[in-house]
Amino acid sequence: MAAVVLSEPEKLYIVHGVQEDLRVDGRGCEDYRCAEVETDVVSNTSGSARVKLGNTDILVGVKAEMGTPKIEKPDEGYLEFCVDCSANATPEFEGRGGEELGTEITSTFYTVFSSENSVDLKSLCINPREHCWVLYVDVLLLVCGGNLFDAISIAVKAALFNTRIPKVRVLEDEEGSKEIELSDDPYDCIRLNVENVPLIVTLSKIGYRHVVDATLEEEACSLASLLVSVTSKGALTSIKKVGRGSLDPESIFEMMETGKKVGKALHVALQKILDEEESLGTSRQKVGFLG
């Protein structure tokens, strides 16, 4: 992951400020930076979103393609994640530098979406055991400016909200052979219910306190962080500890409680933005990537 090197006086300045609930950029410990969210930004996808959180810039595209259901879940579709760390995001991604981070992010999101309730996968089934929709979620890291996992989770939820899947009919002839017929009406489509799609809240331990939405400089002062995925109702669906430092049980409990509270507020703020964009319809001005 992109990192910055700070001198000891700079670290002390950041750490002491956090203990007083006053961060370098003026935020409190539980405050997020201003996020810009734009949907429907890539034309050749079923859904897309771009999110800027501080200096972090994420682009997510979702493509719906027809596939075969998995043997163990014959009446469901499924999601496939792919993460590309652009070499322009940070010099550390040149060569094979971004592969390890990309693998870590991909693994984390498979875990986050492993909950049966996150997306209604049964709605993606076309014909049990034969045909289903596979949603390929492609994540591109354009700029890494801290707090990657949270920004990616916001972009993924926004892109899934924006996703439109063509309606299909299964036609069966007299001999029993089946044929799939796609609707050619672009407005005759399925929309995903993203109400239960979780968002990730990363809580970084700095000194005796923890902060949300850490900058690169704050991440350099943190030895351990807790990634919690939270639903819009404040339920935790997964927890992951990252970093080489340790966390005591009391800190973990406090961080989980903060994650639930902050996560619920984050869902409300994101849904408000998504609803506003939706209400503008085709009249809104597109200013984003490939807009």
C-alpha cells in the first residue's frame, strides 16, 4: 500500500493531535473527509461509479454477463471481483508492486460479500443449473491517498446501485430445448437491491485513540487497523485486523462500536447522494471519467 515517510517530530505532532480529538486537517477522530460520488461514468458497463475521498480516487465498473450457476448454488448468480492498481496511482505499483495489494483487496471483498444477505443472488438466476447472471466487479485504483478500503466499498456499492441488467425470457420449444431471449428495450431491466450491501469502515489505532478515514500521513503513524464491514442497519458482517501492531480486546470493542455508528451514518449520506443522482435522470451533467 502507498506509504509516506515521516520524521519523528511529524509523527509526534499527528499522534498528540489525535489524542486531543484534533487532526491535522481539522477533523475530529470520527469524521470523514468530503467524498465525491458520481455514477454512470463508463459507457460500456452495466453500472459504474467514481469516488474521490480526499486524495484517493477510485473507479468501479460492473459488467453483467451470462454464465452457468455454481454446482453448490444452482439457483443463484454470483459476483467476481478484480482489482487493478494503476502504476500512476503511486510509484510503488510499478512492475508487480500492485499485485499483492490487489490480491489483498480482492480477498477482502469476497469475504465482505460472502454474507448471503448482501446481494440477492437468487434474483440473478435465469434458469436453475443452466443460466445465471455473473456480475464482474472491476476496481481501478487511480490515486492512492489513504483509506483505500472504505473508498472502494463506497464505489462498489454505488456501482451496484447503478447497475442495470437486461430482462430475459426463457423460451421452451416442443422438444424441450430452451432458448434465452434478451429484451432489447434498455429500460426493461432488473435493478439490484443494495440496501444490505455493506460498507467498510477502517479504524486506525493512533496512540491511545482510533480514527476513521485516515490520511496517508495518519496511516504512517498507525501500527494496527481494524476493517469492519457494516450494513445500513449497523450490523457487522465481517472484521479484519491489518498492520503489524496488536490491539487489546477493549480497543477492539470500542473500534467495533465506533465502526457501527460511523458506518450507519456513511450509508445514509451515500444513499442520499445516489437518490439525488437518480432523480436527475438523463438531464444531469456528466463530469466524470469518460463522461
